[in-house]
Amino acid sequence: MKVIYERETDTLTIIFSEVPAAESDEDKPGVILDYDASGNLVSLEILDASPRVALPNRIEYQVIPMPV
């Protein structure tokens, strides 16, 4: 997974897979979902990210341990 914030365009992109997108859908205004040929979500793009996302230039990543 890769997260990219482009300050110049104020765009936040989360890439789940490097598989090429075959189809895009604007789920809500400014929220674009990209799907591969099999219909799997490969990326999420948020336009005008700074008013929609708290601190778009900062990321926190956490892995929850599996129960024992």
C-alpha cells in the first residue's frame, strides 16, 4: 500500500495495488475510486484533500496484533 499527498494539487491518493485501473467511479464529489478489470478496488483519490482530511501531509500506520 502506498499513500501519496500532492501539496500542489491538494490531492491525497491511497494505492492498494499496483494493478492498472480499468475503471474509475466518482463515488461522491471529489472522491474517486479506481477498480481493476476484475472489479477490485486498486486506489482511492481525494481531491481538495486539505478541507476533507485532518492533516493530509501526515500519516499514522498501525497493525493490530492477531488474538492469541
